Amino acid sequence: MKMKAMLGMAGIFICIAALVHFFQTARVSSPLLPVHPTLVIHGFRGTERSMATMIERFESNGWGSHVKTCVVKETGQIQCRNVRNAKQGSIPLIHVVFQNNTANLQQQGEWVSKVARKIGEEYETEKINIIGHSMGGLAALKYLTGYHSPSYPTVEKLVTVGTPVAGLRMEDLVKQYPMAKKDVHTPAAIDLHIESDALNDLHQQLRRLNQYDTSIFSIAGNVQEMGKTRGDGSVTVESALYLRTFSEKVKTASFSASHFDLHESAGVDCAVYEFIREDKGNFHQCGMDRRLTTRRPVVTS
């Protein structure tokens, strides 16, 4: 009887130990909840190289997987090529490239809608995220405010990086980026101007921003004097964070980085990743990554 009792107790202890090990292992290694496909969109005069290094850093950090590149031809035709399968728990990143990178804002918003619809159908999802640099953020806003039907996925999270929501002065951009001088009279450049018809129309649509069930994070560069204010050299802080005038729910942050360095900043990567994954049980990991050397910003509402 003693032997049976001892064997029984030993069995109980083994079961308890196995259960403890199982739950500890599950807590440490269980995959993150899936995230929605995330479009990554370049800005004025951008190319496939513009956002490529940001995507590469997301991959090297284990945060995202570059699953597709979708090129929008000048005709509006979309050509997507598969890059690799998404790793479990990582953000599926879709690199969006406009072949005509100086098209007007209305056109860019329409192109985003075509890509979004295609991705929604392919991934069988009703929601997407978008990361947009500069004018890419404006194109995302045109999509957010202009396409509301079951045919188009809704935007769960939107990140605008150095996006001139209140416009910019083209002379500032050309001073920082002289190659843009030849494109100052293109449709995109006209729409980017402060008080342009395109931006005034967008601002009217943004008055309903609180009605959308979309979390928004706006990032500004704050690295130099720009007249009586400060900014990233091309876009003032006020313009980059202008969405907060339409909704108190918009989160904001500023970095000591120029306009074209914002998408090359490890700190910006960190902030973007945490914003997208903050409700997925992984908020702390980015900040604890020792490879991130840029000082993290204070994120405010």
C-alpha cells in the first residue's frame, strides 16, 4: 500500500510539474495574435527604394515580414509580386509604389483604394493598417475619408510620418532636396502647397475624423528652425501633427530627424511598431531592444 501511495504521489507531482512547464512555455513562446496586412507608402517623388530600408529593419528586428510589393502603374493597373510568406506573429508588410510619383492627391487616394481592395480580397480581411511617409500619409487619409463600403477594408491603424497635413512650402522642400526643383509644377507639388484646393477639400472631410474607428499616430521631425517655427526642414511640426486639430484621439510624437531621415530612424521604427502592436501583448519588446539607439519619444494624445 505504501508503495502504491508513493507512486500515486509521484504521479501527481509529475503531472503538476508538467502542467507548470506547459503554461510557462506557452506564456513565453505562444505566437502573437495575428495583425492585419499593413500598407507602406512612400511620399512625393518616392521610389521603391524610399521605404525599403525601413521594411528591411522591421524584418531584421523580427517585427514584420515583407510579403508583397505592389506597383501601381501610371494607367492605374496594379502589379503585385510575392516576396516571402509572413512569419508567425509578425506584421505582414505590403510595399506600395506609385510609378507616377508626382500624381495629384485625388489620384493617389484612388490608387491606395485599389491596392487596399486587392489586399483585402486576397487576405480575406476587412481591416488593414497603413504607414505613410510625407504625401503617402495624405494618400492614406484620402482613402480613409473617401472609401466607405463593404468592398473596401477599413483602416484599423494609420501612421503618418512627416506628413504635411496642413501643407508645406515647396521652396523648403527644394532647399532640402534640390532634385525636386524640376517637379515643383507637377500636380502633386500643387496639391502639397499650403491652402491648396486639394488640402482644403481634405480638411473638410477630416472634420468627421472622430466618426472613424481608426487609431492614428502622427510623427513629426523637429530638427531645425523653419521661419518662426520648427520642423524637419520640409514640413513644420504644426503641419505634421495637424490631425490633432480634428480629433483629440490622435497620438503624436516628434523626433530629432530631418524629413528624409524620419523613415531611416530606428527610434521612429520603434514607435511605429509599438503603436501597431500595442494591443497585441508585445508593447514592451521594442523599448527593450538594445539595438535601438535613438531616444524614444514621449507619445501624447
